[in-house]
Amino acid sequence: MSTTFDPIEQRLRTALESERKSSADRASQLLTEILHVRGWAESASLPADLMAYLAEKRATAERELGGLMADWQRRGGRVTLDFPEAPTRLGPVAVPPPEPPPAENVLILPREVERPPEKRPEPIAPAVRAPSPTEEALALLKSRFEAGGVEEPPVVDWRPQLETIVAGIAPAKDDAIDLDRLHEAVGGCQSWVAFPADVQRGLIGHIAARLRMLQERGLRDRRLDQSFLTLTAYSARERPGFVVGLNRTHKPIRENWTEDADVHWERLVAYLPDEPEPSSTQAANLASVERIVKEIASAPEEAKAAVQSQAVREIRAALDAGLSARNPRLVKIVTPLAELLGAREFRLLRRAIRELNETPEEDDDTDDSTALPAEWAWWGRTRGRRAVMVGGSPRETNRARLERVFGFSSLEWIPAEHRRNGLVSLRNRVRTGGVDIVLILRSFVGHDADDLILPACREQNVDWVHVEQGYGAVRVQHAIERFLDPLP
């Protein structure tokens, strides 16, 4: 007797099988998470707050796992336990016959039930903005608690590590070299868990935008797909927050992926420590650039183009050697050659040249009160929010204009003088939920403002931006658009 093919039944079976696999994968993930958290909590003497965090993390995972299994059984499925095979002293273990494929409504839990090894498992990232504590951070916390506590806990400085990563992914002239750098950085993404969540998002967003740029230029390479898969898996595992660019359906937030990449780059650079002294090799490259640039003025007219081309090659060699595109001496030397630096690998250097030659608007008393367009995508970041601006000399006319232009419910301006006490007070207000957005005028404050304020902003999910030059409404608008993504 022949059976009639029922397409509806087949679709139902396919959907049920897909759901079974998804549930089994999630169950495996939750079991692994529970084992890791339990192993971590039992392998060291941790401070009480971290123990409470781990207990909550484990309880949440156990509740979700129990709910998943109960829901599956309530819908008519079965949950079975499949124990691992173990060798005995009576001889080798017989190979069991192949198991029949599971029915569509059977959820098979994984065989992995062994305790993790004695070494401390990798920490599981919490579903919050702060990254998982590293072993070094735990050691510092433990010593702090054993010593009775101090007013401010010691902080592990992750900025040198970020500086190394940023230097390693500097844009290259050749697409293949560009992909080499990005693919290598993505391969080491597990080390990013030491960074705050917004830094992790910046790295993911910048690299994803750069990869999209390579795709649009027609590059075909398996490492592109590998990099996207790795970034997506990392984002799903560590959960630093939503990033545009990982999904093929995503569109750039700004005009194109190049602009998105540059915005993320500026955010990353804002975290870096002060510009370090160049190494001996970089210093030699810098000296070569300076020498050849000086030769341009004295070169015969018929040889000037050749000397200029040599200068561009020397500049490229200096950047490839790791010299920062924001190095003040380099920027000053090459400013006269800005029109020759049109290649895409020089775009960060061009931006630094523009910033160097912009004059801070310290006396910006002009009435630029033109309203922002109603369709401005960043209104959700400003309208009705409590803002604080740090640096410079407060002027009521300017403060009131900025408050009006951006629709802040309030805008307080903290001056640069006596800034230590003001910054400490602002940090405390951020921690207690009294501020929604912080505007830092980088022309008038140092890195101490970042060191005090930004950790509190990250802890409380408070928006912050760097206004690189002056405090005019246009510059504040550009800073908001660079440092913040529009709200949906």
C-alpha cells in the first residue's frame, strides 16, 4: 500500500526537528555555563560580591534550563540522559551498535557531564556592559578585600593592550594586507573580554565595517566569512551589545561603511593613553619623512613631483612601521602635503591634519541657534535628557543655546579650573543616576577627566562624547554623531 506524501506534515516535521535541535543546543550551552560557573566559584576564595554574582548567574542558567526541559515535556516530548562511556578493568570497551536517529520530539542532552579540569575555567561574560573579571582583576579584588578595603579599588589598565590592537589594524593600501591585519586581530578576539563593553563594541563595529568595505570593493576571500563568523560567535557569547554590520542585511548607520569605520576608530582612539614616544625604528622613519619633505622646497621644478612621490612613500613606510597617524610631529611635518595624501590608507592621517589646523572655539559667542532638523536621528540621545559638559570657561549664553538646540532637559557646565573636585563630584552623580549624557571638551581637559568619569559612565550605561575642538553647537552635534549611535 503506497503512502501519500503530505507536504504540510513534512513541514511540521521539519519545523519540529529544527526546534528540537535548537533546544538541544541551548541546553548544552546552559549546562556548560553552569559547570563553568560552579567550577570557577569552587576553585578560588572570592570576595562576597563576586560570589553573589556567580550564584545569581548559576541560578539564572538553572532556571532557564529547567524551564526549557519542562516546556518540551509539556508539549509531548521526552528528555533523556545519555551517559558517557567509561573504560573498565575487564578489557577494552565494546563499540556499541549505531544508535537510531532520535524521534522528532525527543530532546537528547549532551554527553558532557564530566567536571571541568582543575585549572580555573574561562569566565562566562555577564549580560551587562561590564566585561567578565580577569584572573588579574580577581587577584587585585581579593587583596583589596583581605586588606580591609580602600576607597577606590585598584584598576587594571587595559589601554596598552588596546593600543597594540589598534596599531595592528591600521588601514593598509593593499586590500589583501588589510584583510590580513583584520583577520589576525579577529583571531585573538578572546582577549577582548578584558575591555569594557563599549570598547568591545567599538572593535567589533570597526572591524565589521572594514570587512564590509572590502566586500563592496569586490574582494573574495574565505577569511572574510571566517572573520564574520568569529565576530558573530564572540558577540553572541560575550554579549557586549548590539553592533551594526555583522548581519548581511545591515546597512551602514551613516553614508557608507567607510564613515562607520572611521567613527568607531575615533571612539577607540579616544580610549588610548597619551601618545607614546616613537620607537627607534619609528623615530628613524619619522626623520626620513622630515628630511624628504624639506627637500621638496629646494628641489628643481622638473624634479619636484618625483620628490613628492618619494615623500608619500616615506610617509607610508612610517605608518606601516607602526607610527601613529595621530603623532603630533608627523602630523605637523606632513600638513603641507595634505593634498597628496588622498589614498584610503591615509584617511586617518588626513583627519588628524584637519583637527590640528582647527582653532578651538573658546570664545564662541555667535548665535548659531539654527534648529536641528526634525528628522535628526540622534534626538533620542539628547531630547529631554540631563546633560553635563566638562571643561573650558562656562558662558551662560553658550550654555543656554546648547541646551535649547539639543533639547536637553538641563545642561550643567563644569569649568576646567579646580576640575579635580568637580570631576569627583560628577563621577559620584553619574554613579547615583543623576546624569544621562556627559560632554567632555577635550581642548580644555586632560586624560584625568576620562580616567575619573568614563569608568562610572560605563558602569551605569551613561552616554558620553568627546568634543575635540571648542564647544559650538555644530561641533557638539558632530561629536554626538561620532560617539553615539542613533536610537531606533
